[in-house]
Amino acid sequence: MALDPTSVMAGGGLRGRRARLDIPAVLVFLAAAGWWWSVRMAGEMSGMAASGMESMADIGATSVAGHSVTFVAFVVAWVAMMAAMMFPAISPVVRLYALAAARGRVAPLPFFVVAYLVVWGVLGVPAYVAWRALDEPLANGATSAGRLAAIVLLAAAAWQLTPLKSVCLRHCRSPLSFFMEHGGNARWRLGAFRMGAAHGLFCLGCCWALMAVLVAMGTMNLAWMAALAGLIFFEKNAAWGERLATIGAGAFAVLGAVLLLHPQWISSLT
């Protein structure tokens, strides 16, 4: 059974007022922590990748341990990066969930948020594989990396204009509609987890191509992180967000075409 709109929007007395104040502050704190960790890890990822490759060449069987440590470090950094980039954008739906939780209409908020992060954490596995393959070519400004980045940018431009992107973006832009459609079993912990995963999947459908651009341009590139986080935030929350998605498609197409013609320019963009 779907949640009643009035029960979701109602403030819930003192607890509701506290949720309206506390949840944005918590999300800002978590996003800030994600940015802090991303900045810290940005300076370490290249060195970790280099040491991992060296151990594979020189240490033989011991390289497995180094490789696994690198994977764990990357996934931790990736989840922190997703928190930094996505939490500001999803604050309306998290705040709405917190208000419903304050009234006892849904399970506690952590079940929703953890499920959301699990979806993005799983995406860290293919992102790690791509990072291992691209880190050295990007660091060296290889033309092959430039051509690949051009292809990814052009693919992202095309995805920005697809109907599926529009469907996912509309779900992300309409928290109450999302609640009405997916919040029927959120009173239970498993239902809340599924709801958080569902929202994560809609966000993934909306933003996976942008994350592919981030990986292609340097996974821990803070300038690209900030630019794409801004695009994601305004796409999801601004009144003109859907038009911005189209503008973003045009920008990606132009940059992709430029890199396709001049792949050596990748070194100036990463």
C-alpha cells in the first residue's frame, strides 16, 4: 500500500521539526566528509596504482595482497566520492524520508541511505577496473586515453538525450511521487532498504554516464568531480534542471569532438 501524501508531508511535531533541521545538516556533514576523504585520496591513488603494478612485476605472488589492498582503498574512496557528489543532490528525498520516519511511517533513515550507497558502491567494481587500466595512460597524456575519453564524452552526450535518462531524472526530481510509488513497504526495514536501492538505481540510470566521464577524465580529478557534482545537483533540483541536461549533452558533444580530433589535449583536461 502506498504512503498517504499527507502523512509523508506532515511535520510530525517536535520530531518533524528536528528532522527538517537536522537532516540537511547531517547531509552537509557527510558530503563534506566525502569531499575531505576524496581530496586526501586524490593524492594517493596514482602512487597506489604504481606500487601495485610494480609489485605485480617484481614480487610475484605477493602482488595479490597489494592488489586487494588497492581495491579496498579504491572502493572506500569511491563510496566517499559518491557521498560527496550525490548527497547534496538527493537531500530533498532524504529529508522527506526523514520526516516520514519521524512520524513512524517508515523504518529508520539509515536503512534507506545505506541501500542507496550500496548501489553506488557496486558500481565501484567496474570503476576500479577502468581506473587500473586508465590511470597510467592518463598520467602520461597518451593519445589512446584521449580517444577513449572522447568516445565516453560522446556516449554521455547521447545518453543525456535519451528517454530513459528523462524517466530516471523525473523520478529523482519528484521525491513525493517516488514515495507514492515505491514507499508502500518502507515501514519494514527490508522494505526501506529496497526503497533506498530503488532510488539509487534511478540515480544510477540518471548519472551513470556522468560517472563514466569522471573515470575517463581521471577518477579522482577534483575539478571534474566538482563540475559534475554541480551538474547533478542542478539537474535534480533546479526548475530548469531538465533543460540543463540538454545543455550538458551539448557541452559533452563539443568536448568529445575536440578530443576526437586532438586526443593529445587530454593532458590539459586531466
